Amino acid sequence: MTGEPIRYVRTKDAQQAVEGREVEIVNALGIPWQAGQRHHIRCPYPGHGGADDWRLNSKGRAICTCTDRKTDSVFDIAGKVEGLDFEASKIRCVEIVGRVDLIQEKAADGPRQATDAAALLSARPENRDDALPRAYLAHRLGIEADTVLMPTTPAVGLRALGYYDPPKGKGTGKPVHVGDYPCAVYGQTDAAGRQHAHRIYLKAEGRGKADLGMAANGTVREAKKSAKRVGEESTAGRVVTWGDPARSPWCIIAEGIETASAVAHAFRQEIEAKALYVAAGVNAGGIEAFAPWPETRRVTVAADRDEMAKITAPNPSRRGERAARTFGVRHHEQVAVAYALAGEPGSATDWLDIHTAGGPDAVRAGILAAQAFEPTAQEADGERDRVEGLDELQRVEGEYPLPHLEGLTLAYQRTKTGRVWVHQAVKVGDAMEMIPVASPFGVLARLRFADDDDAYGLRLVVEDMGGRRRNIDVDRGTFARQGAAETRSVLFGCGLRTEGDGEHIAVKALKAADPRHEIAVVRRPGWHHGEDGTAPFFVCPDGQIIGAGDGGLELSVNARIGATVARGGTIEAWREAVAAACSAPRCEHWIIGAIAGFCAPILSLCGMDTCGINLSGMTSGGKTTAQRLAVSAWSRAALDQRDSLLQSARATANAVELMAARSNGTVLAMDELGHVVGKELGRIIYSLASGVGKGRMGADAQRRTSHTWSTFILFSAEKSLEEKVRSDGGEWAGGMAVRIPDIDISGINRAVDQGVLDSIATVDRNHGHAGPAFVEAMIAAGLHLRAQDIRRGIDKSARAIAGPEADGKHVRAALPFAILDTAGRLAQRLGILPQEVDVARAVRWAWSRFAASSDAVALDPEQQATTNLRAWIAERWGSSIHPTVPDDNGRAPMRDALGWFDDSTVYVPAHRIVEAAGGALKEIEIGRALDAQGFIVKTHGKDCFYVSYVPRIGKLKAYALTRRAFGRSDEVETAFGVYAGGRA
């Protein structure tokens, strides 16, 4: 060590010493300040100036208007006035207040010596004394230093090395410095060339182990310590060696370095002749973990005898013998194993003791008399169980790779019940214990979401509660939301089990994980473009990539449908089932269903909005069969399968968004809309057609990524969509009708032969082939590069279906039918759909059913408003729509009625007209529509469609409608009597 000792004061001690004595200190520094003084004085800091610009406040801190700093402590003041650094300022201040007892000293020996193996074995020259390791061994063996046979592994001596106790109490406090002592460092190695080191703190000049006193727990401090381990790799089995392990056929292994040195001294001749090498395992565990070098043919374990009973340990441990037998049972099939116990039975003796008592000849004689090892049946069974356990441990480590962490030690170990779990290294007292925290989980790769601005994620693997592997893709952004609650929920849902705060430890590990392997993924199936803007490629719901070449892209495992749901049977058998369905008489809706499975790849390729159809009609009409036919092109149509593209409509709005995203580019079939409230159904229709889910905010006030989709929808319900929405109090609008046109299946054949039904049912076993085959054929024909041509063809078809006189609304309503027509014809042309399927006839039938439905009325808002208004008046006539004349008892007409009538006119209050017309139009638009049709009898004035006075009722804004169109013209019985010809 070099240099003068360094003086210092702990900051906390200095602060406590000067508190309340700031005036005394500044006076000692030559600053004329009095206690209680209020006026400013000239600034005492060098380089500052000006009168009345410095003062000391009531808290003893200086305020200087010459500087940007708000206040200065007394240490800052001393530093500025006398040009001292912070450490010197603390010393100056405690000297002023007479607390020199707080000043401490530490050696000026340069940087602190690191204690990992590499740093210890390459210590600074000025702190080296490489004679110490030899001197220590000579002292222990009782021989001259120059006669000591030194290890062939490195041996380094340090003049002084800090010895530290663990931090006091719990937490992350600093280790407690006990003192600096000489130290011998002995390098360790193994057959794989991995390195470590062992240190022994010494007395001066190496004359024995250092006397380190008692630790806080009342035990004698241990002079021997392993070097600090770097990384997660175990160092067990690394040894100090004498001789050449790579060339010597015989190995003698002992526990301690001193014991092994005694053995090496006794077998020096054999070591120098490269017939033998000696290894020191450092402790009994090192012997058990030792693996001989490949050239080794014979191993003798020079074991300590631990058979002496003690008051504190009445049952002898026999630790040395147990270590020898453990080594033997693990290696006796590879090398010849023998072991020799030192000393007499019942004693506690090692081979250094034998050397001290009888010299090297006694050591040689005892070891050469070693007993050949033969395992007992119990030992053999135990070893077999251990190897099987290691195999399982290695399997778990391989299948569930834990991330490498800097500040957290995790490893797989067996629990008390024999399960392999993740364990955390936790300090308990002076020792580290491995505590089970979670069932196996790991990180396989990092993800880059190519369709989400290259956001990062992780591919995880979790052992579920059935012992199976579950892959999960998680977005790293979820770690910041509500304490990673979303991630923890996913982990638990996949079967992770934890103890204590295991789930939080798992999340800590995942936050720090940075796997080297990266996978580019997309979150949803359907069409995607390459990162370089290349031709589109298609991602199937099961993860199959079509047309991407060697792009290395994957579908997120979270979005994939299971293998058993995705594919089954053959496409030939599927065609036979479809042919049976499409040939059934008067079952055009089954043809529509079969075609619907091919619509979304065309729709999404062309960039069109999501749309679809609704099949309505009485139960047992084959609506669900049509949906099963559509879905069978991509997956098994099973309502009981979460992964299936056929799902019950009994779902929340969020679940519907997720269904739509999972069906992107394929088909979304939702069965039985009776489960959905009418008002909610209207919102679902608009949401699905928009192609994007609701925007949501996370707990961090950041907008979360919404689900998106482009798909073809196939609903089924007993009522038409218009009837369903209105019956539940919702408003039906033309926008709903054009997005999801209704096809009434009334009149279809309900008596299909059972043999045909059985043939159709085979799609449950033959599914998932036609959709991918359709896309493959499209790409092979280059159609994926002709999206605009396909779109123009769809628009042309829509105009033809709607008719030459159709307006824009009817043409738009015809788009889903045009897509069906295009998809059906193309699927036939590409050889996917059977040629005998009459696509054109089925599409014409579907359009005619829609055109005749009540849903289609919404396409003509004026007609819809008039129809709704007639129904509204008829429902209330005579009950809440009253005559304008008094009743038989002379009571005046009710002013709070919903409407009134006389012999020629029906009056509807202006504030009721929008409601009465079904909300299809605004009030001004309703007035124009009624006037254009000649239904308004009188008005308030020119360009005004209402009156401001109702006869016998009074001033009131109302619409005066012709009774011939909206009321009863014959004799009507009312609550007021008989009304005929306008009089009661």
C-alpha cells in the first residue's frame, strides 16, 4: 500500500455536529454575522461583490444574490471562502465545533481490489507478494518453503485484502469492513478449462490462517472464502491441481488445499513423472462435483475421516466418507475408484494430520492401501434416481430457458415434493438459500410486431397445470400497465403457479429479459405487405404463410387457432360435402354459405370495408348449416371451440372485436343474434363495418393499440335485423341495411333427405383446406397483384345486381352480393368450389329476398319515414291520438295528447314527428318528404311545412297530415264514443 492515510468524516455525522452552530462556524471563517441579524452584508465569497447581497437565514443556510444557487450549507460556505472541496469542508467545520473525534482515516491504497477470480489472480503489482502462498503451505506442512511442491494452477499472494462481513440487518446495505489482511489466492480449473479461485486470509508472512475474531452472530469468522462468482454458472467441481491432468492416468483428490498439498508432497516423484496428478476440491462438495479429465483411468479419494462424536454433534457426520462414496457411485463405471480414510476409526483426521504425525511416508502408505469402491444396491438406485432427476432438470432448463439477470439469481431446482420449480437465491443470515417461487417459465425469443410499428414483445413458454408447454406472445408495453397486471393474468391463465411473490419475480425477470433470437410477427391473419413494400402475402389463421417466400415472418401464437380446429380430413372430402349441400333443392342459402368462406380474401385484398349478410327465418331452416359451410373453408365450425371462426353471438362488444380481428381475411360467423339486445346490435353492426375497435386508454394515459380487421360477416337470427333492432327499442337505419343486408330464408326446403344432411355434416371432419388453397391459387395466378381490377369487377357486378335504375344506396347494398358472386365464380375458376354449384342463381335468389324484406325499406328513407309514421299513428289512434271536438260529456279535447284528428286532418306535434317517423330523417327532411308526396294538408306559410295552430287545441307547432293517408276514414269507435264523418 502506498501514500498517506486519507482523512474523512461521514456526511451524516458532520451534519448532526454542525446543526445549530452555523453562526459560530461562519464567524470562524471570518464572516461578520450575528445571530438574529436581518440585514444583508457584503458577499464574503471570492470573486463576488456588491453591498448587501449575502445573509444567513434562520435555518443556517446562506442566501447570496450573486449566484444562481438558492441557498448554501455551511459546508458550501467553507468551501467557497477557503477554496476547499466538500470532504475538506466537512473536516474544517467539525474542527471548528470541536468534534475532531468524528474524523476518521483510511488507507490510500488506490482502487479497491475486486474479489472475482480474474481480478484476484491479476492483482496490482504493488500489492503482490507471491511468496505468501508457498510460505503458508510450508508452514502448514512443517517443511522449508523451498521444498514445497506448488500447484500447477496459479497461486498469487496479496499483501493486503479487505475482509468484509455481510451488511447488517436486512436490505441492501453496504458490507461491513472488518480489516485488511494478507491473503493467498489459489486458482482453480476443471477439465473444460473453466476458471475460479479460492482465497485464504493469512497471518503476517503466511504463518497460518488469519485470526479474524468473532462475527456478529457469535461464530469465529472463516478465513477461507471462495472468489466472487461472476454470472449464473456454478463453479462446483473446479479444483486446485498439482501435476498434469491432461496426461496423467491416476488422480488423487482430497478436500482442502492444505490436505492435497500434503498428498502432493508425498507423491512428488509420481507427479513429476506425469504418472499422477493431485486435485484439491476445496471442500467435500467439491469432491462430489469433480469430473476427472478424459485421460484419467484411476481415481483415489483421499477422504477426511469425520467419525468423532462431539457434544454439539453426537452423531458423526462422516462427511468425507460420504463425499468419497458419492464420487464413486457417479464415476465408477468410467474410471477405477478407490478411497482411503485418514486416521483411525472414531477419530476426526485428515491427511494433513497424517503428514504432521508421520511424514510423507505415512501419507503414501495410507493412500496406497485405499479400498476399491463398490456401490451398494441402495446407492445404485439412488444414483439412478439422481440421474433421472438431472435429466428432467436439464429438460426443463432446455424447454423453459430462464432469462439472464444481473441483479436476481434464478435457477431450476427440485422442491421438497420433487417438482422442478424456479428457485430464487435469497440471503438467510450469512448463507444463500434457494427458495421456490414459480413453476417453470422461460423466454424463447424477442418479438418485433411488424404490423404495429415494430413494437417489441416476448415469446414466453409456461408449463401449464397439466405439465404441457404453452407458448404465449406478450407485448412489452403491457409491463407498464397497472403493475403488469395484464401480463400476470395471462401467465396465470396459462397455468403458471407461484409461491410468495413469485408472480412479481416472474415479471421482474421478463422485464429484464433480452434474448438474442428475434422473430418478426404479425398480430392477425389475412393479407400483409413485406417490410420492403413487396407483393402482399397471406397469413392463415393457423399460422401458415402463403406467398411470403423466406421472409421469416410468423403469426403471433396468441392469434393462431389450434391445430385440431384448423385442419382436418381432405379437401376432396370437403368438396363432396359442399356439392351435396349445393345440390339440395330449394336450399340456395347453403350455396351462399359455401361461397361466403371465400369472400374476405377478396374483400380485404381490394381494401373494401367489412360487410356481410344476415340469414333470418324460423329455426331449423339450416341457417347454422350455411355458417358451418362458410367456416369449414378455414377451420372446424364448432361453437364449443374458442378458436373456431363460428361463434355464438352471446358475447360482449370487446369479445366481438377480438373475434373480428382473429377472422381478418377469412370469415366471421356469429350464430343466433337473439342473444344480443337490439340497441347493442346496431352498435355492433357499425363497429364491425368500421374495421377498427374502440380506442382505449391505458393506466399510463397512453392510447392503446386497437384491434383492426377486414372480413366477411355471416349472421344468423330468427328475426330480420330491422325487426330485432326495432323490437328492442333501437332505431333502424339505412346504413345498417347496406352493411349487413338481410336474407329471409322463408320458403326454403325444410325436408332435406337425411343422407344429404349426413354428407354435409362431414365438413366437421374435413375442414381448413379450401380457404388456404383458394389463396394459394390466387397468388399462383397473380390475382393478388390485380386488386384494382378485381375491385372494378365487383363494382360492375353490384350495379348489375341492383338494376339499371338503382340509386347509390341500392348499389351499395348490392356490394355484399357482388362480393359473393365474384368469390363464388373465382373459387370455381381456380378449382376450389365444385363446378356444379349454381353461383349466379343463388346470388339472384339472395338479392330478391333482401329486396322484398322490410330491411330494404331503409334504403328509401322517405318511404321508410312515411311507413313508420302511418304505423305510429295507427297504433295510437283513439287511445293517445284524440278528436279535436269535445266528447259526449262535453269535456274539451286533451291538450297533452300525442296527436289529434278531425274529419280531414291528423295533427302530429312537431316535437313528436321525428320519433313518429322512426328517427330515419331529421324534422326538416320529414317535412319535405311529406310535402313532396302531397300528404300535408295545410302549412303555416310558404316554405313552411307545419302549422302553428291546431283547431280547438290552441297555439301549437304541429304537422297537419291528410287523414286519407294517415287516419281512419270510416266510422271509428273511440274512447269518446262513435266517430263518423268527423263528428262523435
